[in-house]
Amino acid sequence: MIAPKEAYKADIDSSGTLDYGEFIAATVHLNKLEREENLVSAFSYLDKDGSGYITIDEIQQACKDFGL
């Protein structure tokens, strides 16, 4: 859902409404942010020691945790 503040930003032509292109541009941006947050969460989950790297051992442990 687009927050009202974001809707104002998405109204590129300042018409007071969102046309289809503006709506798509705004929602694609929001979906991209959500995907990036999910990727950061997944990376953080795998990077158990917080080193900023995912080691083979950390991947193996995650596989064990998920029964893979």
C-alpha cells in the first residue's frame, strides 16, 4: 500500500492524482525496497558471526537447520 506521503511524491506531474505510470513507478520502488530488506535479513541470518561474509560452514549450518 502506498502511504499518503509517498503518493504525493509519486505524483510526478502534480495533477493531484496518480496515473497508471506513476502508480507502477511508485509500487515497483516499494517492492524493490521490500526485496532488499528481505535480502538483508537473509544475509544477516546466514552470517552468524556478523563478519559481513557468509562462510561455507555458515551455509552448511543453515542447510542443517532447514533439514536440507
